[in-house]
Amino acid sequence: MVRVFLQEAKKYWKVFLIAVILMLIADSIGPISVTLPFGKVSMFPLIFAIILGCLFGPDILRIVDEEQCKFAGSMVMVVMAPYMVKMGIGAGHNLGQLIELGPALILQEFGNLGTIFLTLPIALLLGMKKEAIGACYSINRDVNLGLTTDVFGAEAAETKGTFAVYITGAVVGTVFASFMVSIIASLNVFHPLALGMAAGVGSSSMMAAMTGTLSQFYPEYAEQMAVLAGASDMLTGADGLFMGVFIGIPLTKYLYRKLEPVISKLRHEKSEVLQEMGGEKDEKQG
């Protein structure tokens, strides 16, 4: 295993060198807070590292190529492993609190489904069709990409929608999550532990970004928030598949059939749902 790692490190030395350089630069910049009319936005080293890292890609400075980018992506879970171990140790230390909050951790997973009611109409207004089903039923990480492919097929419009959100989340997800949670935390509406629980959305990188931001707002709750976020993230990964199969996808498909004709009329375009229904009627009559 060590020999394989050393071989990979020698082959992709440029990736490791850039990672170290960007880490030092981002850390030297440190956290920056900007007060806006709607709240305080905090930007942490992780955000700067991501933004600077994008510059080195094949689309801008072209210092690293596609193959090196794919290797860097595969290393994300490796570098996240120590953080996840820390979360596991913290969870063991706070096991009693996790058991006490167990029902809340399970029930809060239903809150993830609430985003369907917000995102689906927006996706349809932007002109998406069946792609909106795959894009809106979940946060669309690795598990959901496999689920959508299995349910609809690799070339289906729904799968393209899931894949689009998957890519978008990988590129800007952590940055968006940090901005969003800093704004929400600055409003002082929710309890810190509730925010920590909500940070477990099923993406380790987004969870790390959000808990890191929240720890700056509520340092006295930092360990407890990290524990709840880790437990919530684990549950999201465990039951997210079943949520998608039995609730997420059926609910999104139902809402799509109801909303798509209405929004298509607003956009002055043909409705795919009504066209399909018309085709089914013709088949039955024939």
C-alpha cells in the first residue's frame, strides 16, 4: 500500500506541491468576516483554497491537466479521513447525547425533502424539464447518482439533472455552504446544536465547511456541533437511499406532473407532461 502511494505521489507530484502551497496561502489569509445588511458572512481558508485551486485547472491557467484533476478529486476522501476519525471519537465521547437526540436526528432527515418544494418550481421556471426531477429530489452526491442511474437509466434526462447538480456541488458546494450557514448563523434564529445537526447533509466536504464556519460563531458548542453534524451526515448517507427510493423520487415526479404544465404555460412553451398524456390517450384509442 505504501509503495503504491509513493508511486502515485511521484507521478502526481505537481498536485501535492500545489496543494501544500495553496494550504499555506489560504491559512496565511485566515478567516475574513464581512458585515452585510442581512447578516455577517464569514470566509474561511477552505473557501480561499477552493477558489485558488480552480485557477490551476485546465480551463484557466492549465497548470494541471484533466488526469491530474481526477486524481486530486479521488484524494478528497483520503484527506478527509483524519477529520472523520476525529468526528467518530467525538461521537463516542458524546454517545449519551446522541442517544438522547436520536429521534430528532432521524426526523430531521425529512427536512431535506422540504427543499423539493423550493427547488423544483425554480428549476422549471429556468426551463428544465425532466432533468428537474433528478436535480431536485436530493442533494445528489455519490449515492444519489447511482440511484438515479439505476432507476431512470444512464442516458435519461433525470440522470443528466442529477449529474449536473453533482458536478455543481463538487465545484461550488463548499463555498456556497459556508456562505449560507454564516448568514443563517448571524441571524441568531436557530440553536447552535440545531445548525450543527442540519450541517450533516450527506456531503463530507460541505459538512466540514459548515461546521468549521459554525465553530467560529459558537466556539463553546464547537465539539457538540461537530458530533451532531457527523451523526446526521452518517444517517443521511444510510437512509438517504431509502428516502430517495420511497419518498424523494415519487414526490418529485408527482409535483413535476402537477407543476410542469402550469409553468410551461407561463413560459409560453409546450408542456412535456401534456404531450405525453396526449400520446397515451392516442395509444389507448388506437
